[in-house]
Amino acid sequence: MATTQYILSGFLCVALLAKMAEVRLKQRRDPQATMLIVALGSFTIAALVGIPVARQHIPFESVPGVASITMDTGVSVSLALLTAYLWTPLEPYSTVPWWRGRLFLSAWAVSVLLAALMAATPPCLRTNPLQNEYTGDWRIVGIYVLGNLFFLHCSTASVIACVRITRIVRGHVTIAVAVGAIGMAAYAVTCVNRLVLVLTQLIVGNGWFAWYGVLNFLFTEAAVLASVLGLHFTALWRFAAACRRRYDDLRAFLLLGPVWRRLTAMYPDVVLPGEHGLHGLGDRLDVSYRKYRREIECQDALLLLTGGCPPDERRTAARDAGLNDDQVRLLHSLSSMSRTTV
């Protein structure tokens, strides 16, 4: 399970860094972009604690508990800012800057309190972020209870905000926000899991920890994957739409091939001159551009072939030129599209 968590932490870091780069490089940035970047950066720092390469530079031995506090602080700040970011479009009249927001200041207050509790705990009883045992000390119990209550509050508020946003937006944005809500809901379940785990260990001990830890890990994995998918859903949607357009253009290009070759053999003058050099190479590699050229050349040849005749006579002239019914219908659709565009 530890190896899987290392892989999951690495995947989360890459996904968060990619999203931060996307937000940073936008030409028209959202006024709240800085808040989102800080939120994602804080979660990235927390996720780095779970990566072996980063863990080698964390003084586990000399400063026990430092990794737990680093992770808790990163998650606290991130969840607080994400919650504030999601509520921004729902509360547009707030004039308080994000760095002075109630949730952001609460996150730092909780982090300071958790750090104080960890510092007051004897080093031999402190915990690391990859274990859920409370080690029998009341201060460690307080860290888990206080931290997870704050995480639960932020994740629940995020779910509520996402549900309300889905009623406002339309299209693929609705799906992205809904997927993000699922991720936040799964994270809220992990918070409840940890609270139940710690409180139950006080009563029955650690005998049942193994299977409960697996359940908690599964919900954590679902929360990470759903949250990442929600963050990148718009980019994935645009990529899928671009691939679909490319496929449609390639299919139309291939369908036009026999008709185009027949018509350009009859009227070679309709073939448009191509560019030379790198620009021309780019045009030859662009399927959409080549399809558009074929459409224009076929329409020019069709105009020469029919001589401005009525539609019925155009079909007859096309058949006389040796084109089959499917090719005639394709040319008719091209001419209809041309008239609609004009």
C-alpha cells in the first residue's frame, strides 16, 4: 500500500503542477487565479511528503512529526483556498481579499495549533503522515480530531458550492464541477473515516486497523483521482473535441478524394497554388486545411462543369462526367454548403 501511495502522490504532484502552469499561462487570467495557484501549490507541497525522493530531504529522525505538520499545513491551506475559490462566484460582492479571508486565516490558526500539539508531544510518540495510528497520546488524538474536523468542514463546504455551481453553468463545465464535487465528497468521507478510526482505537485498540486502513486508502485514492479529473476536465474535453474535429476532417478529406481527382483531371486550372518552405509544409500536414482546399477546388470545378445550370441539370452533368450517385450527392452537399455560407 505504501508503494501505491507513493505513485499516487507523484501523480497528484504532476497533475497539480500542470494545472498551475495552465492557470499561469492563460492570456486572460481570472482575478482569483493567484488564489487558485497558491491553493494548488499548497496541496503540491503536501503531496511531496509522500514521494520517496522528497522524503529523503525531510528530517524524520532529527525532527519527528515535521512531515505530518508539513502535510497538514499544506492540506489545510489548500482546502481553505479551494473552498473560498469555489464560493467566489456565489458571493460576488465580498470585498475582503483572499489572504485576509476567514477560511485562510482559520487554516493557519489550525496549522499553528497542530504544530504546537505536535511539539508538545514526546518525540517517541509522534506520528508520520503515512500512518493513521494515534500512538496512544492524547495530543496526537487531538491533532487527528482537530485537523480532520477542519478538513471535513472545508470539503463539505466545497461540495455544497460545487452543487450550487452546477445549477448555474452549462455544458462540459457542469460535468467538470460535478466530478470535482465527487472528489471533495470522497475526501470528506476519508475525514470521517479517520475520526472514526482514532476514536474507535481508543476503545478496541488496533486489531481492526488493517482492513479499515485499506478502506480509508480507497476513498483517498478516489478523492485524488476525481479531484484531478475535475481540475483537468475542461482541457480533456477540448482535447477530445479537437480529436473529433480532426477525425471528421480526415474522413471528409478521404471521401472527397475520388471526386477531387476526377474533377481536377478534367479542370486542372482549379487547383490552387501551394505555399513553399516551412509554411507550405505545415499546410500539407494540416488535414483541415487540405480538406478546405479540396472543397474549394471541387466547388470551382463543379461550377465549370455545370455552367450555372439549375440543380437537376447539374446532377445530370455530373453523372455525364462519370461521377456516381454518392459522388453527385457529395458535390450537391458541397454546393449547398457554399450557398449557405455566402
